[in-house]
Amino acid sequence: MTTILIYKQKPLGYKCFMEKIARSYSNLDLHRKIGDIIEARSSNKEEIRSVAAGLVDWQRIRTVLDLGCGYGWFEKVLGGRLDLVCGIDYLGENREEFLRTAERIAKKAVFLQAHLPAAIDTPPESFDLVVSAYSLYFFPEMIGEVKRLLKSEGQFLTITHSESMLTEGEKYFDFSGLRKVIQRFSAENGEALLKEHFTVTAFVDYPNTLVFGRHDGGDLSQYIEFKKEFISVDVDPELVKEKMLAELQRLGELRFNKNDRIFVAKK
Ligand SMILES: C[S@@+](CC[C@H](N)C(=O)[O-])C[C@H]1O[C@@H](n2cnc3c(N)ncnc32)[C@H](O)[C@@H]1O
């Protein structure tokens, strides 16, 4: 029998808690390490970045804008020689690594530190491709601005989580606050939100499960640690860690779905 543990954190102002979550990506080494853990524990061995990049028609793409670019995770799988790659992120510590990666694939690389949503001081129709990977739920209000920034034949590529990723965790805890964050732009409602401004030309589901075996407690613990700002919207992360590690030992294996969806939209 499973128990729903309801341990509500002190309510934070909405803006404050979204900023707290964004700041959780500031430890670059940990962010990269978690990327490796996700890759190692994923049942789907096809790289989602490569699946996403494969959906884009690259023929006429010279200029790329990445919103919530982080340290340039998406750009790392790109090759070729673009004219411009511009990344925007809330965290200035991503600048150096983002620029290093972008300079490898573009004649000009730019990093702007900004808290989105915000109007971007660039003429309309400046970009052939706008990317937002695992970040649009922080600033879904940007969808209209993306339309202004995209050229008429431009493409908008987004990768986002499914609300179903909370299913396993919700057997133990109430994650309704976190669900609301994901619901700002999710696999389930992303198409409808994009359609307010764009024609969605394709969406592809990326089915995946994170599988932790009895000896993977260290990885599970670090994964929960990384997600602590998200988790703390609803529950004390230490309580989640303790419960999940005990369940891992009791059951011998824990599986969490991590089904994402990739959208490609055009004006
Ligand atoms: C989950 S990470 C994704 C980073 C990168 N796109 C990737 O896929 O690895 C979310 C990123 O969005 C940024 N972010 C969160 N809220 C933001 C905001 N309001 N404005 C700009 N960037 C934000 C964070 O700093 C973080 O780098």
C-alpha cells in the first residue's frame, strides 16, 4: 500500500519560486553530471537532442536563437557553420560554456543574460530557428515574441516534459504545485498553446523511463538532489530522498517515466 505524504512547504511568491527553480541550474558541473545519470538510467538509448535536431529542416538555417539555453546542451550535437547562434538565459554562469559551444558551430556567438518573458531588442524576422529545450514552461508568455522574431519560413523547436512524469512520485507525495509548473507548457497542452500563434507542423513523442536498480541509490539520490528546488514546491526534498531510497531497497528497482514531446512549429 502506498501513502500520499502531504507536506506543504511554506508558500513562496510565485515569481520567487520560479526564480529559485531557475537558480537550481546554476551548478554547471552538477547539471552536466545529472545529464550523464539521465543518459545512463534511460531505457530509451536514442539521444533526444538528435531526434529533435533530425526534425528540423536545416537547409536554409543560418541564424539560431535558443531561449533558456543553459550551457548549450542542445548546440553540442550540432555541426556545420551557421552565421549566428544567440542564447538567452537567466543565469550568467552559463555564458562561457554556451559561447564556447556556439563558437564551434557559428561565425558569431552571442549570450544574453535576461529574465524572460521579455521583449527581445532585435528586429522582427531575425531568426531562422528558435529553440527552447526544457525551458518554455518558465516563460510560455514568450510564444508570441518568438513569432515576431522568426522569419516567415522559420521554425520553432521545443522539447518539453509530459505531466505524466509525476505519476510514480504521486503514489507517495502530493505534487500538485509542481504539476502546475509543468502545465505551463507540457506535452499535453503544448500543441494548443503553440496553435494560438503558430501552425504545428510536427510533434514527436519520446517515450522513456528512468530505471534505478538496487545498487543505483547514489544516482537516485543525486537526481533527487538536483530536482530539489522543483520538489520543494510541494514537499521537503529530504523526505522524498529518504522515502525513495527506502523504496528502492524494498522493491529492488524503481522506474520513473520521463516521456517528453518535441514540437516543431511554423508561422
Ligand atoms: C532545464 S534547464 C534547460 C537548459 C537547456 N535548454 C538544456 O536543455 O539543457 C532550464 C534553463 O532555463 C533557464 N531559465 C529558467 N527560467 C528562466 C527565465 N525566466 N528566463 C530565462 N531563462 C530561464 C535556466 O537558467 C536554465 O538554464
